[in-house]
Amino acid sequence: MAPRALLLLACLLGPEPAAAGLFGPPKFVQDACKRWCAVGSADADAFEACSRCNEGPQTNPACSGGADCDYCQREIAFPRRWPKLWREEPTFEGKMAKLEGKTRCWCDTGCPVYYVKSWLFCGRECAAICHRVPADVANATVISV
């Protein structure tokens, strides 16, 4: 019964808790963000890293400016990019570098919330990504004779 309750909770939460800090970044990320933000705009790399700290969950840049995107395109099934200092930060132990170019689909993410969301709400899109199947094939209807 507990796994079903957790699944329901994950479905109801949406992306807002991550932005609001319910789960929030770990302390080592918060500490790195404080260091980068203390530098200010004097260093372009630090400014870019600090900006990412304050932007909340990353969304697909192709979906900005009023582009017509569904939830999966906007939140899950796009390659994520990280600022240079995020990829090179020693306290992150190379984790961000490994996520460079990865999606939030179940095969790429280490986050349990996005794992469940990608599985529940973006099954077709993530199946195409995770199994490296072209999207038109994943969207095709199979008719058996």
C-alpha cells in the first residue's frame, strides 16, 4: 500500500515543490551557489552559475517565448545543459557532467520524482529516447492482421 501512496503523492506534487524548496537542492549545491553568487557579475562563469542557481527547474529553451509545447517537451524530454562551473565543481563529484545532454526520462534521471513523472506522463516520448527509437516509430500505431 505504501508504494501506491508514494506514487499518488509524486503525481499530485507537480514541478512546484522543487521550485518552492520542499525537496530543494542539497547543502553542497547551496554552498556552491552562495560562492558563485558572492562573486557577482565580475566573472561571467560565476554569474552564469549563480543565475542557474536561482532559476528553478530547467525547462526546454525551445519552449520559451510562447512556443506551443506540451508538458513532456517543456519539462522532461529535452537534453539539459549545465553552466561550466556546475560541470566542473569538485563538490558535485562529476555528477553534473554526467547529466550534460541527458533528459529527465526514467533512463537518464536519478531523481525519483522525475522518474515517476516521465514514466506516467511521458511514456511514449521517453520510450523513444530511452530505447533510441525514432519518435515517428514510437508514435506509430501497430495493426496486426
